[in-house]
Amino acid sequence: MIVVRAFIALFVSSLLAAPAVAQDRLVPQSPTQLRLSYAPIVQRVQPAVVNVYAAKAAPRNPMLDDPMFRRFFGVPGKQPEQMLRSLGSGVMVDASGLVVTNNHVIEGADQVKVSLSDKREFEAEIVLKDSRTDLAILRLKDVKEKFTTLDFANSDDALVGDVVIAIGNPFGVGQTVTHGIISALARTQVGITDYQFFIQTDAAINPGNSGGALVDMTGKLVGVNTAIFSRSGGSQGIGFAIPANMVRVVVASAKGGGNAVKRPWLGARLQAVTPEIAETLGLKRPTGALVANVTTGSPSAKAGLKLSDLIVSIDGQVIDDPNAFDYRFATRPLGGTAQVEVLRGGKPLKLAIALETAPDTGRDEIVIKARSPFQGAKVANISPALADELKLDSSIEGVVVTDLPDNAIAANVGFKKGDVIAAVNGQKIGRTGDLDKLASEGARLWRITVIRGGQQLSVVLGG
């Protein structure tokens, strides 16, 4: 009875003293409370966390297929195919067998298997890959049962100090549970994906945890573990998770039958506010996202967004930098509008920006097959959707490299994904057909103008 009264007194005092947002967050008050267990939460969510195994054929030296080479160097007959294997974790997000994991876990995989907590294994197909968020969606093959799933938490409700549990398959030892707290929110200087807005946690995360679950004390998915900061390769108490609200967008695209994620298109390029810019604008601190360019005909242009506008909030949520805006805008549902507050000439102004996808017509994507410095590269015309995906200025003229196998000649001479080929031997490249034609004609010297990261480069290569 004394314990009950103490608990009631504690509960009432917490309601009176604590802010409304923290009413359901209590600090342990006794040794008895410290002996409480996370086991009920773990037992409920563990069946929804899976292990992911991916395999792909290792690059093979073509000389090994030459009988004369094998005979001269004494290489035995037909060599067995070597496989590269990776392991990670995943989370069941749909009872029909839909699993979310990290894109880097299954990137380039020829075979993917998923192992459940009860040790059963299933072949899986890749439904959707999204390198911009480092997420991928898998579907179990030939299944006729319903699986345990995790519900999504609203990751915007997470607070620094909240207790979280990480579940995954570190170092391939098997499903493992660790716990800690949310160490920080909105980490934007991690450099892992296009959308830099990570949850940081000190729950032990190691190689193999990638794609695993970070759950809150209600047993809901608050994030998908994706990376660690480590000098040794092991956990040093700094792990990062993709917020559940971003994961939800990727899963929704997969459930909708798409093979690419559909996101709202802003149609504007933003830049960070430096201390110097803040001083020029009369700001007390460098915060917000400064508009550096607006694409004609885009949703932002139609809404009235202008060069040098300073975006300070979206739907009432404060924007500290361009990464924060990118995340907030990308997680808005398509349809309707987003209310964006800007400072223009020091005065606040609200704009309603339509939440619609970027047009993706006229890519005309082709692989250059003719012997040339471009051989093996997949190139495309720059559509608004592609410019948004690759973070290109939509006003750039040329064709962009969208894919580049490691063994392609184009890769060997130094081309990279995202390079824009603007001119070849003095001729401007406007369409993929232009580049394909020039490559087929051949040349002894190739004078190429490339735009990489906004910088124009000129190179000369031999034929």
C-alpha cells in the first residue's frame, strides 16, 4: 500500500511539474523500478526483425577462361564461380512478407535470402531500391502465411533521452538486442545519403545491424539502423538510424506497386546560411535555407518562391538548414500543399507549395556500346525528375551518366555517376542520341567537356 501511495504521489507531482510533452516520460525512482525488464517489448517485436543475406558473383578475370593461359601458367580446369556475400538485418513491415532493409546490404546482389527469428529461411526478391535514403524493400517468395510486423512510430515525436532498443544481426552472430537512448536528433553532417536527418543513438550497433530495427518503449519502429561512427569497426556508442517517417514513404511507394519512390518536387535549389550571410540578412544566428535557384514551371515557382527567399519553417516546423527542409518536404504526402514560411526582405511571408512529383519524360536512357571513352556508360537526357534525383541544376545542358559498371571503359577513364557530358570535340551534346552518334564515329583524340559537382572540367583522351 505504501508503494502504491508513493507511486500515486509521484504521478500527480509529475503531472503538475513536468511540461505536457513529457508527461509520459518518468525517471526511475527506486531500485524496484530499475529491476524492470524490457523483455515484454522484445518478445513482441523480435519476430518482426529478420536477418538478410545477400550474394553476388565476384568479378572474374577473363584470362582464366583462356585455355592457353591456363595451360601456360598451370591453372586447373574450369574455376568455380566466386561469390561475394554480405549480411544485414531487416524489418517486416507488411504481413504478406514485405521487408525493409538498407540498400547497401543488397546492392548488386544476385541472390537474397531472409531468415526469420524462428530460423526459417526464404528466398526474397528486390521490389524497390532507393539509394537516396539507403533503403530497399524485399518481398519473400512463395509464402502463404501472415507474418508479424512492426507498426511505425511518428519519429517527429521522438525526444533526446528517450529509451530505445536496437535489434539486428551484428557480425552474423544471430539476432541480438541492445538498448540505449536517443543521443541526438536531426543529425545532418553524417554524409551517408541524400536525406541527412538521422536519429543518433548510443544503443550498441555493429556491422550486420544495418537495416535492423530501432524501436521505442511502445514497441513501434522509430527508425532503421543504417550506420555507425567507428575507428575500430565496432560500436563506439555513436549509431545512426533513418527516421521512421522517411521509411514510411519508401514502404508506401513499394506497396503502391512502384519500382521507384515518389516524392514531392520542390523545383528549387537551396543553400546553407553561413555566419556571413546571416549578418548580411540581419539574422541573430545562421539558420534556415536560402533559395539559390528556382526552376521555371516548378511547384515552387508557381507558389511564388523567389531567389534569395529564406525558408524558416514548413507546416509550422522550424527549418535550421537545407538538409532539414529536404527531409521535411520529402516526407510530406503527395497531394495537397505544404505551408512554407519565408523571410523576404526581412518580412515573413507564407507560401502554399503544391506537393506533386517531378515530370520524368524524355529520359531516352541508353548504354553507349561503341568503342570510345564513353563505352559501357548508361546516359540519359536530364528530365526534372532526374535533375532532382541527382541534385543537378535543371538548367544544365547535356546528358548525364546514370549508371556505370566497374569494368566499363568509361569507368576506367574516370567518368562517374552524375557526370554531365556537355560537349565532345567542340560539338554540344543535347540528347543521348547526339553522344551515341559521336561515339560511333570514332576519333583519334576526344576533347570532352564534363560538368561534375557544378564545376566544368575539360579533358583530352586518346582514341
